[in-house]
Amino acid sequence: MHRVFMPLALTLVLATSACAGPDSAEQSALAGGAVGAGVGVVGTAVTGGCIWCGAAIGGAVGATGGLIYDQVRRGDY
């Protein structure tokens, strides 16, 4: 487990370290993705499904929803 966790944690830290000063679309996508992943995890845990699949699908749907929300709010959509 330690051999998998450390490279994964390092990758996540390096990937998010470049996110300094995101614009509103990026913030909406990140927030939507985080909320979607959380909802996906809870939903699949309650129903007995694949938790990783629920997190991935929920994150993708949440990020897309966040981008659409930002476009509608700014009047670009």
C-alpha cells in the first residue's frame, strides 16, 4: 500500500501546485468536481457500488456542471 500511496500523493501535490490564481471558470470546475466526487463516493458507498467509479464519474459530471454554471452566470452560454 505504501508503494502505491506515496507516488500517488506526490503526483497529486505536484499537479495541484500549479493552480495559483485560477479564474472563475477554473474555480467553478474545481469546486464542481470536488462536490461531484464527494457525492459520487457517498452515493456508491450507500448503494454498494464501485467507490472509485462513483468518484470518477461524479467528479467529471461535477466539473462539467461547474463550467456550465460559470458560463451561464457570465452570460456566455
